[in-house]
Amino acid sequence: MARNADYDAPVLGETTRLVDLMHRHSEWLISVYCPDCIRTSRLEPAALVKRLGAKATIADLKRRLRCRECGRSWDLLIKPALRSRRRLNSG
């Protein structure tokens, strides 16, 4: 799998399996957005794999996502999450 030098994360494509996002579960954000209703939601990779199966891809997920309010297809955004940087207290 190709790597993105800025994040050391796999380059994602339509054929990327959702199970591949679980290996770096804490480093991925999966958000969906309905442009019509302005609704947003965050999805967990592990829950998606449990529901859709280990062979499900990003393309499979995109085909299934629909807004509960208006029925429109959701826009999907998958990106590496920024790690929180805690300041260490000295003393």
C-alpha cells in the first residue's frame, strides 16, 4: 500500500478496505456530511467493519450512506486525525 509522507498513512482510494482503517483506529477520522440538511456524523471503522464485513471497501460504504432526514447521499471524508499534544508539567 502506498504511503503519504506527511502523515505516514496509507493513501486511500475507492478500493481501500475499511478493515485497513482499523489498524490505525485512533489515527483516522471518518466523517459524513449531508449538503442538503447540513447534518454531520462521525463513524467508527470497527463498527463499520462489523456491520458491512471485512471485505467492504470505501466504495461500498459510499454507496450505502444516506441521510436519515432527506435520503440524499452523504459526502464522505476520511482523513488522518491529528494527535493531541499534551504539555508536560515539570515539577
